[in-house]
Amino acid sequence: NEKRQKANPNIQSTSTLRRKPGLGAADGEGSDSSADEDEKSIVVSYKSKRTAQSEGPRDQGATAELEIETETDRDAQAIYQKSININKELEGKADDKLYRGRNNYTQFYKKKDSAQGNAASGLVRKGPIRAPTNIRSTVRWDYQPDICKDYKETGYCGFGDSCKFLHDRSDYKHGWQMEQEGPSGTHAADDSDGDDTKYEIHSDDEELPFKCFICRESFVDPVVTKCKHYFCERCALAQFKKSSRCAICGVQTNGMFNPAKELAARLKSKELEQDSDSD
């Protein structure tokens, strides 16, 4: 007995039968012709429709409806609407002893201004609200930043270096936050204006001037305007006789000059330092 050869699982079993000579034919010529016919019958060809239209509906499925929910003529709202219509027809009539189903018994008491009474109109209905069947939505899920939450909040992770999430304690913005900032311009106004002076920490001595802008001399009884410009009291009053606007920036002052207490205290401290140095 010859050992039976195992079939190769990678070769189709029916192909060997088709290749055997004399299968389904009396002579060799008939077997060859039948084999040729079988080979031709197996060939599959795809013919083009010769149209530029894409497959599927012409509106790309915009008017397609979802049919997994209960039909609108069989759901709870339709059943209750039917019972309301039957009760309206039978209102004031004698009982005809006719059974119309368990949902269509005669109701002698109407529940007005309630969910059951308004079930046939609006969104206040009896039973579940009908789900929309023709909404096509594009959803983007952005709730997985792939950052180790334990390490970000506590600085410690039990998995250590084998943790598949990023160990970083920096603050990141989600995609929807960056999309909000983009069109509104808040991100550009805050970070991309190129103004480096807003990051500088100024001292009080740098902001206070040391000479009057009008007389070019040291301050005598200094005053300050609402636009934060400093002048001598005598120079400010003389300038106000000519114009009510600020001599530096041209802003309307309306004759309001407040005593510059900070500048006066600085001048006084400088005088004390000079006196101490001279002694």
C-alpha cells in the first residue's frame, strides 16, 4: 500500500480535478477541449460602464435614511396618536361594544398641560423621542492625548520606564482648544505680535523721568497728567494757557494735573543722598 500524500492547503483542491485528463470526456481530444472551456469559464472580466458618475447614489447619500429604529407608524408616539384620534371620534357617542385594542380604550378624562396630553405635538411626547433618521455627522474624538496621567499629576508612575504613555508634566492644549484660538485670533494676539517688552519687568526708577520735558530742567513741584506724563507745575500751567492737550502725546488733559508723589519722593531721596555724600 502506497502512503497517501497529504494535500497542500495552499493549493485549491478543485483545481486538480479539473486538470485530470479524460474527466467528463470519452477521448483525449474531448478532454482537452473541455479543459479549455473550463479555463475560459473561470476567467472573470470587469466591463466599464463608460460613465463619469461615481458609484452609489447621485447625492452621495445625503438623503439616505437610517432604518434601524422602530418605524414611525409603530412607535409609542404613533400608537398614542392613534388612540387620541379614536377617542375624538367616539366622544359623545354611545358605547358600541366594539373592542379596538388595549391601547384604544375610551378615555373620559383628558390630561391637559401634561406630557401625555401634549404627546402628539412638539418635543413633549409620551415615550422616547423619535431619533432623526437623515443626519450625517462628521465626528472627531480628541480625548486621548497619550500622556501618562499619573506622572503628570503626581510625578510618579508605577510602570516606570515600561509605561507606554509619555512621561511629561507640561501643560498641553487639546486640538479643539487650538482650533478655537486659531480663527478668533487670541493666540496670534498673545504670542505672535513680536513685542518682547511685555516680558520685561520694569522698576519704578526706570519709568520715572529725571528732567521736565518743557523746560529741560530738574522738576520743581512735579505734576502728572492722566496719560502718565510728568511736568513742573509752572511749566504745565503755562502750557495749558496755550493748549489743553498734553505737550508730549497730545492727549486731552482737560486741565487735570495731579501731584506726582512718587516723583517728589524720589527727588527728595536724591537730595538726601547728595547731602549725605557732601558731608
